[in-house]
Amino acid sequence: MANFQTVIFIFAILIGLSAIADKIKLPYPILLVATGLVIGFVPFLPNLALDPEVALVIFLPPLLYDAASRTAWQEFTRSIKPIATLAVTLVFFTTTAVAVATHYVIPGFSWPMAFVLGAIVSPPDAVAASSIIKGLGLNKRVIAILEGESLLNDASALVAYRYAVAAVMTGSFVLWQASLQFLVLAGGGLLIGGVLGWLITIALRRIDSATIQTSLTLLAPYLAYLAAEHVHASGILAVVSAGLLITRRTPEVFSPQARLESRAVWDTAIFLLEGVVFILIGLQLPAIVADLRGYGAGELVMYSVVVSAVTIIIRILWVFFSTYYPHLLGWSQQRDTTDSDTNEQPNEVDWRNVMIVAWTGTRGVISLATALALPLTLANGQLFPQRPLILFLAFVVILATLVLQGLTLPLLIRLLGVEAQNNQAREDQALEFLLASRALGYLNDGFPMTLPGPLQQTLARRYQLLVNELGTILQKADAEQRPTGYQTPEERSFVSEIRAAERTLGEYQQSLLVELARENRFSDEVLRTAERRLDLEMARLDASEQAAGE
């Protein structure tokens, strides 16, 4: 009962913080973690220890699924080379660098234990990365690389972690076995997620109920995660691949009402889940500190600085080295989207965007969950060596990257002179113009309904002027001379016909959006905005028809 009351207390704080986060100009995850730290030291509240299984099974699947669903597919596929390099090579490189530093700096820290810590702190977190860069107006390709890296780095980090822990437990390590397991872990997760995503899209296509469709999307990440983990593949990669595939097919398999309902439900769920996760991260510090014995404050500060500095600096060095070494990353062989935004030469990489990628390596719930998942004892019954210190250092790295890099990223962007990208408004206008012009051509040639001349002219004028609310114009005349809602039989017939015509035009534009998505002529974000506008228009027509039927 006490824990339940504490959770309600956290929800109340969460809602209150969301109201003031924008006013104090502090990144939301940092505010939540700091709040968790403060709450953790409140004496009358019970200790809410974060069970790693709870974190991995309950929180991560929906958070990762949502992050994958918001990923711009076009930019993701264009940037797959740098994403893959950062998600695999940099993870192993960071693991090794942290292991070397801690082995030589911390007395009694064996190589296996050093690699355990390195593997825990090596992967940036998708949820933390998405939350930190949200609203900063970064270049689209930079966002795609940062979010894509965080989504795919699980397999490499988890393989390094499992084999480092096994080395501590058994004292042995076989490189070829680790390499084989990495392929099985990553490939199996992607395959299972892809197959499940495909099956779910087939099911969604055959379901008419918006509520059931929304419920199935809530179930999808857990199905993918648990199925992959059951066969010892990467559950996180399974969730990511399922989320990417289902989202790619959303315009084809979801009804307009289902898209609106699903987005509203997911936005609420993610708001609560993200808030609880980051507050729980902050809540863990008191319990972790309580387990530390035999270390002075000066030693802990020195170890923390070393591990955090190595984690941050290695990323900066690696990103710059690999960016300007085309055989590794391939950026110089691809057009950087920065070029079109800043009028630079097509093959020139903007070093400022490279610096932003290098600086944005925030760790989060994955690192904390893997640290807490460390076994308490070895096979012989002895305590797992240095476990409290590993937990403490992992927490410090999470806090350092979230707070230091999260707080300074907006300042870094200003110092580098990187302007917020405003190209979406221009692309929105281009897409709206294309949809309206195509709809007008369809209305004049090939429209399946026979319309009276005045009605066709009214619809044509609507799309020429991009007027969104035709219904208000039709119902304005003579509104004050008669009771509200009264219409003559002729007017009712006219309104009924125009609603049917509007629905047909709306369905045509929705099918056109599906074709444009396949052609990759517009960005995913712009297509989703137009899709949402059409969904709202169809929902308005549904509501009008229901009201007329009553």
C-alpha cells in the first residue's frame, strides 16, 4: 500500500513538473532525474528499488516502439552507414576504452569487471536521446543518426555485457563465440520483429474497430520483445524493427479514426512512462550509495570523473575520426542534408553537425537496468566483486551525460552558430499544394459522383483557396432567422451530397498520401502532418453525419 501511495505521489509530481518544464527552460529528463534524486532522500517515503526485469519488460518496449514509430524512415535509411558504425563499432570501442581506464585507475578492478562496467555505460539511450534533442530544431539527418544509433546499439552492448559478466563468473572468454552470439542476437531480433510486425499489419488491415486497432498497437511491442527474448535474441531490436515496419504501413492499415485515437492514447502513455522512468532513475542513488563501503569521497569523485570523461571524450574522438575517414563511416560519400539547408557544397560535411552528434551521447534506463541486473553472487556463492562500485559509477555516467551534455547542448548549438531548421513549413506548403491541386484535377476529371454545377464549383473553390471549414460557410446563411440546427429539405440534401463528395475527395487524398510515401517525395514528418489533417477532416465528417442522423 505504501508503494502504491508513493507511485500516486510520483504521478502527481510528474504532472506538476510538466506544467513548469517549459517555463524554466530545463530539459524535461534532467528535471525528472533531479526530482527523483530529491525524492529519494525524503525520509518518510519508502525505498522504490527499480527491478531490472520491470524496467526492461514493462517500460522499455513501449518507449522504444514509440521512438521507432517517430523515426523518419527516409533519413534513417539514408544514414544507415553512420548509424550502424556508431551502434556497433563505437559501442565496442567505448567498452574497451572504459575498461582500460578503470583497470589501471581503480585498485583491484580486474579486466572482466572493467569490461562489465564498460559494456554497461557504452550504449546511448533512445529514450534519453529523443527527449534531450526534442524541440532544438536540429538538422533532420543529425536527428536520424542520433535516434537511429540509440535504437540499434542494444545488440552490441548486450553481447559485450553478457560475455564480460560470464568472464567474471567463470574466468573464461572466447572471442569467436561472442562474435557468433552478436550475429544471432542482432539478426534474430530484427527477424522476429520484422515477422511479427508484418503479421500485425495484416491483422490491423482486417480489423474495423479503432479501439481494437489501438489496443493491438499497445500489445505489439510486448509481443515482439517477449518473443525475441524467449529464443535468446535481442528483444529491443525486435521492438525497433516491428515499430519501424508497422509505422511504415500505418497509412495503409489504419482507419482515420484509429490513427487519431491511437496517437492520443500513445501520447498519454509515453508521457507517463517517460516521466516515471526518469524519476525512478533519480530514486536509485540513495540505495546505491548506501551499499558503498570502504571508499573515501575523494576516491569516488576521482573514479567518477575518470569514467565519465573517458565515456564522453572517446565518443568525440571516434565521431570526428570516423566522419573524416570515409571508409569507416561514409558520410563524405553521401549528401549531407545540412548542405541543402545551409547552401554548402553537396559533398562537404558540416563539422558543426559532427560536433553535435559527438556531444550528444546521453545514457539512460538501459544502462541502469543492465547494471541492476548484475548477479549478486558468483557460482561459488561469493559476492559479485565490486558490484556496488559498478552500480555507482554507472549511475554517475548516466547522470553526467544527462545533466552535463543535456544542459550544455542548447548552449553548444548557439556557440556553433547552428540555426534551427525551418524547412518543414515550406515542405508542408508544397505537400498541401500538391494534395489540393491533385484533388481539384480529380474533381474535374474522373470524379465518380455526378455533382450539380453549383456544388462542384463550391468544392473547386474550396480546394483552390485551401479552405478547411466549408461547413461553416454552408450553414451561415439565414442562421439568425430560424431555430438553431433547422434546415430545409433542399438544404439537407445539398449538405448530404457535399459531405459525400468531401469524403470521396478525402479518401482520394489519403490514397495519394500512401503513394507519395512510397515515392519518398516528402519527409515522413510532413506526410504525418498531412495525414493527421485529413484524419481530422474525416472525423469531422463522421461527427456531422452522426449529428445529421440524430
